[in-house]
Amino acid sequence: MWIVFESRDGSTTVLSEEFGVTYHSKYGAIQESRHVFIKEGLHAKCIGQKELSILEVGFGTGLNALLTCLEAEKLSLKINYTAIEPNPVPDEIIKQLNFCEKLKVENGHCVLHKLHGADWEKTTILNSQFSFAKYKQGIESVALNSFFDIIYYDAFAPNAQPELWGQDLMQKMYEALLPGGILVTYCAKGIFKRTLNSVGFKVETLKGPPGKREMIRAIKKPKTCTLPIDPDTSPSNPS
Ligand SMILES: C[S@@+](CC[C@H](N)C(=O)[O-])C[C@H]1O[C@@H](n2cnc3c(N)ncnc32)[C@H](O)[C@@H]1O
């Protein structure tokens, strides 16, 4: 069961009765998504780029995808967006969300409805700057290509779904990113930072959105170029 309610910035969000958690911060759904995923994720990575591939873990209400699609237009950026969601929010709940109104996107043409209406397991071209594919599976079982620039890690919190924050999955996330790629998430737990470190990420702790002290951006270190050493001319064997 899902219950819609208004967060403190006036945008709606959803409470999952099954997990006993909300889909966004009660301090502001749009405010949180903009801060964690758009500002510290997309904006941090888009400099000098013409095209980016984004993976979202936990499509939920579609708010992150909606904001990203609107941002692609503003930034003149082409985005290939892949969203994972095993338990879609029903249409009657989506209809009660006020994102389009709050973002001043004309409701009839709102991208949000196109995102939710798109076929599963297929790529839909929403417009010349945004292609979208969603998969109705858990992130554990989905086979991923290793070409993502950004991962929006927006699963339910570790206390609700601890299995989604462990080492095996973070290893999978690391492998799905291109060198220099980033994973952003609202979660800033110490144990999660150590897990990210253990699979090779460089972890940055950033200021969180209002109501939350911190968030995480984890970077897959770019490959360093090591030249082959010629044993005859190496410093340890001077001629
Ligand atoms: C915090 S909410 C996501 C909020 C969403 N990004 C939004 O903008 O509305 C977490 C989402 O993760 C989904 N989820 C649960 N188990 C999952 C799994 N194994 N793999 C991927 N997503 C999962 C939930 O169904 C829920 O939609």
C-alpha cells in the first residue's frame, strides 16, 4: 500500500506501508532530488560533456528521471537514462503527485506520465535529448553494461532494505561505471562509506539537502596510465 502526502517544500511524496519508509525526504521531495541527484550528480559530471548515461536504482515515483529530463534540455545534453524498479508505484498514486504543477510543467504534456507509460524492458525516445529504458527487476538480478557515467543510488534506506547496501552490490555498481564515473546517494552512513571504499571507490562526504547533514558522492578512480618498464634501462639496472 502507498500513501501520498505533502513534504515541507510543498511537493508530494509517497509512504510505502510495506517498508515503513518514505520515497523522499519529508523536508522536501523536489528539494532533496534536486540537491542530491541533480546538483551533486548531474551538474558535477556534465561539464564539458555532450552525452551522459545514467543508471537509477529505484525509479519509484519517477521524480529523479523527470528532473533529469527537464535538465537535459536546459543543459543541451543528451541523456540515456536506465531505471530499475521491481515494484512500480500504481498509476492511481502517480496521478495524485503534484510534481508537474510544482515544477510548472504543463500537466497534459508532462514528461512524468510518459515515463510511467513507457514500456518495460524497452528503450523509449522521449525527445531528441532523452532516451529512457526501465526494467521491472531488482538491481541484484539485472545484467548491466559497464558504460554508465552516473549512478543515482536511490534505494530505500539500509534499515529498511539492508541487502541493497552491501559489498556485492557495490562491486556491481563499481563495475557498471566508466572510469571517472560517480555514484550519488542520500545515504551517508559510515558503514556504507567503508563498503564503497572496500570495492575501490573514492568517497566524498558532501553537505546534504535541508534536513539532512550529509550525503555521499563516490568516484570510480580514472585509470592511470602505467608505461611498461624496460628491464635493461630501468633505474634499478643502470648500464
Ligand atoms: C527511495 S524510493 C525511490 C525514490 C525514487 N527515486 C523517486 O524519485 O521516487 C526506493 C525505490 O527502490 C525500489 N526498490 C526496492 N527494491 C529494489 C531493488 N531490489 N532494486 C531496485 N530498486 C528497488 C522501491 O520499490 C522504491 O521505488
